[in-house]
Amino acid sequence: CSLCISKLKAQIESIPCKICGDKSSGIHYGVITCEGCKGFFRRSQQGTVSYSCPRQKSCLIDRTSRNRCQHCRLQKCLAVGMSRDAVKFGRMSKKQRDSLFAEVQKHRQQQQEEKVSDATEKGREPQPPGEAEPLTPSYALSTNGATELPNDLSGYVNGQTPEEGKADSAIGGFYLDIQPSPDQSGLDMDGIKLEPVCDLSPDSGLDQYCCYSNGHSSPPDNDLEHLSENICKSHMETCQYLREELQPSNWQTVLQTDLDAYQKKSQEDMWQLCAVKVTEAVQYVVEFAKRIDGFMELCQNDQIVLLKAGSLEVVFVRMCRAYNSQNNTVFFDSRYAGPEVFKALGCDELISSVFEFAKSLTSLQLSEDEIGLFSAYVLMSADRSWLQEKTRVEKLQQKIKIALQNLLQNNQRDEGILAKLVCKVSTVRMLCRHHMEKLNTFRALYPETVHTRFPPLYKELFGSEFEQVLPQEA
């Protein structure tokens, strides 16, 4: 009956995506998948799409790496049985539905056994686990240049869709998924409402004194070591590109024909392409933040404020991983591109400043661990406006700074390198302000383009209310 089918559909969603392990949304093309993999497979079947693998055609496909290799992702889709010709769920035979039901029951039983086992180890009654939401979907460009979006966007705060309205807050609703990752405990993420707080000047507490449980101004060494390991591991797991992909042997610069094509793009098309690329990079930053010890314990309001104000800053910091100082190029759209590639944007001064920042940060020759800790330090800035629990953020940022300082000392770096890194914070903030100014100018000229063709996450991150969460310049 239809009621039984509806119940089974709901139960199916408890089984993770067969492709990447993310939270599934049902049966798509004959296989239980998430919205992201559903959309990817749909796009792969349109026209004559051809993917290639930059490695050995054996890439791991999971929740954080699924966007790195389209070839291996498609092969996994086909291997588990995804097909354009797959029948819809309602038209499945009784045998097929029974088989699915058995899989659902098996999965639920495994979950229950894990809960009981975990509760027994901790000496308490099992509690229902918090349910993780999927990463915000990725965006792709269709053949006509327009952004192709999934049918419905998941991962909103409180699970809202655009039609259900936005969260009641001073900075609007938010498209970021800040629900716990599968390896994190469930948290109560309801009831966001932003309240302004006072004394939010830039020098009101970036390095403010904090007291810890040991009664000293520094946290215990074992806490710092654990936090450092956690952040470094989280950084490596959420980098958009593997270090091997960015080695000199893999560098391929934009050809003259490609350069001409970029420069002949309309301003609208080039802005849209860059908005899509920035949005993809931001999604990895969001996942990075969620894995940092202490971030998910902050109130939901403060998580959103920190991500809205700091995600682009971290994208700029991470650029140094993909910057080639030999020819002043950065990895963009599968090639190493120089500033001239972005001429159609009409933002020559901004682009020049971005490349100059990447060059100066690259000159410090930071290790991956140093980049990871510095990124976390930038993200957890306690001087953001609208923070409700500023002291908690200050304490977390201070721990990260001490961990970074210890790492730099252990790596026998120059004595003044920490001061140089702290100075980079004001530089990267200036870049973000410059980006906002240029975006506002573009939005005034092409409001319809921004409204219809830019990714929802990008619009939400950089809406006009975004400036409210930035610290005011002195």
C-alpha cells in the first residue's frame, strides 16, 4: 500500500549514501544515494561528458573527497548499480521492495547494537544519536554557462528549505551545514537568534588573557597537543586538493587559447564562474571548522557568525598551497592561472592584491600543519560582531594560538614568524572587504544575475548583511 511505501522510503534514508557515505535522501537511479551524488550522476549522463583521473583510477570516494575526482566518483556510481534506466521506487516489484526492507532492518539493527555497545562501555542508558546532515551540495556549470543546482538544497539550519522561510536572526538564514559530522555527537542546534554585544573593536581581545582549568594562563600541554593533532588532521582531511596534485610535476598553466576564452567571457559569466569556485572552496572550510575540537560546542549563533565572517579568509590562506611563486599563478579551474585570466571580472586591483597576498604567505614556506593551525586561528577570531559567547571563542582562539606558537618553535622557525602571521590577519580581512565592495558594485549592475545564477551559499555568505559580522576598522 502507499502508506507502507512511504514508511519504507523514510526508513531507507537511515542508510548512508552508497557512493560517499553521506546522509541519503532516498533511492535515485536505482541506488540509495545522497542529493549530491544524485545530482552528480544526473549531470554525468547529460551530453557527452568525459572525465579523467589525475592519479591511478583508484581514488577513495567519501564525504570529504567526493569532489576531487569525477572519474572515480562516476565509476563508483556505475559499480554500485546506478542507471538512467532504473525504475522508480513505487514501480519496484515486491521482491525488490522486500530486499530493500531487509537491508533497512539490518542497518537499523546494526545501529541499535552499536548504541547499546557504546552505552554499556560508558555505563549509561543508550540515547538516540544526533542525526548528521549532509554537506551543502556542490555546484557545477552546465553547458550553457548557468549554474546547475540540485533539486533541493539540504543542510540548512534547522533543516529549512527556502519555501519554509529563514531563521529568525539579524543576519538572515544560512545555507551552511553546521550539523555534526558522522563522527561527532549530536547537538541541539535549534533556536538561533543573533543578539548584538558591545565592545567589539578589533583590539578588544584578539590575544586577550584567558584562564584555564589548571589555574594558569596557558592550557595543559596534553590539551594543546591533542588540539594541535586534531586541527592538523582536520586540515589534511578537508583540503580541496591533495598535496600530490599540486606538485611541480603536475603544474599545467593556462594555454593562450584558454586565456583568450577567459578574457572574452562576459563580466557576468566570469563572476558566476568565480562564485562557483569560491563556493566549492568554502564547503571544505565549513567541514574543516566542524572537525575542530570546541567549534561544535559553541552556540549555533556563534558558529554561523564565525563561518560567515571567516570562511573566505581561510580560502585565501589556503591559496598558498596552490600558488606557484615561479610564475605567479594559482590553481584555478583545473589549471594554473595568472592574474590576466581574471581580467573579465573588472577587478584588476583586487586580483592583484589576492595574488600578492598568496605570494607573501607562500614566501614564509609554511608546512601543512602550520597552515592548518593558522587557518583555525583566523577562523576562530573573537573580535567578530554579533558573537554571543565572546569569551568562549577567545579562549578557543588563544589555545589555537599557543598550539601554533609551540609548533613553530618545535619546527625551529624564525623567532618573528608568529608576529608575521598575526599581521597577515589584517591583510586578509582587507582583501575580504575589497571583495565585498566589488561584489556590491557588480550586484548593483546585474542584480538578476546574482539572484538567479549565483550559488545560494555564496549569496548567503556575502549578502548585504554580511558586513554586520565583520569587525569595524579602527
